[in-house]
Amino acid sequence: MRNLLLSAALIALPVASFSMVEMAMNTGGPGASAAQAASLGDMSPYETIVSDTQMLAKKGEFTAAEKRITDLETLWDKNAAKLRKADPSAWGMIDGAADKAFAALRTKSPDSKTVMQSLNGLQTALADPVPSEVGAVQKVAGIAVTDKTGHALPCEAMIGKVRDTLGGKTAPQAVSDLQAKALERCNADDDTRADAFSAQALAMLND
């Protein structure tokens, strides 16, 4: 969920599979859900859009439902930086739920059950964006690529870390290639693989 503006020319490179994924379990404390939700501010505008979308989907009006949920995407993207800064974990839970709803409604032939489940999940996340189960932090090459909920870190932030680590120096070719891949996948809203490429680049720079 973002409207990335990448000024750098993106190199079309095949997305390679990556390894070295390490799972580290972290237990989350029993936080107060209301406090977490409040940390993001007023979610009612988003909840209203989801309710409208649910009503349309129940009637099988998937084209109209997809158009309405796009209003949420636009509003969410507009406020993403502020919301993510306020509470990265809560933002990540809602962002992930929203992505599922978008995907369900934007398939060639939306499945009613899948659409309703994803919209219900999004509404629940908006009301209570706190994971009810223990999350997992994923690492690639020893570098964290998710938060404690298991949600991929913002790929822009990971790409920024690579740039900061370089500190204006010319990147080695291998690192440069990984940067290009990370940018390409980030531009495609594929945070998971973008983060993996950035993590591998960081690992090389830290060696």
C-alpha cells in the first residue's frame, strides 16, 4: 500500500530466490488493544469505507466494491507515513489486512467468501490492530526483515538503510545489483522480497 515515486532508473532483473532465512520467536506482552488502536488516531473514516464495501460485496456488486475499497487505499497511502511512525506494529497489522482485501476484490473473478473474509478481517484489524498470537521476526542474512508481528518492514526504510550504510560511497557491483532488485520489488509493492535483497546487501556491506 503505497504510491512509490522512484527517481532512479530501475533495472529489469529476474527475481532470484533467496535463502538464509532465520526465524526468531518473540513473545509479545499482553498490551491493551484499545491503547494500540488509539495510538493510530481516529480509524472511523476507514471503518466507514470498509462497511460500505461489505454492503456492496454482500450484494455481489464487486466492481463497485473494488472502487469503494480503493478510496480506503488512497486515504491509507496518504496517511501511511504518519500512521506507521505512530505505531509500526498496529500499522503493519492493518496494512497486511488491507492488502488481502485489495487482492480479493481485484482478482478476475472475485470469490464472495474470500472477499467477505478479507473485509471482515480488515474491519477487525481496524478496530483492534494487535496480534492475538505470538509473532515471529524473520531475518535474512542475520538482518531483521519483519517486525514482531511477522509483517514485512517497509521496503523504503530497508533501502534507506543500505544507502545510509554506503554513506555516499560507490557500491560494489554485487551490492548495486541487490539495490536494483530491491528497488524493482519495492516499486511493485513486494516488501518481502525487496527487504530480502536489501538485507543481503547490508550483510555484504557489514562483512
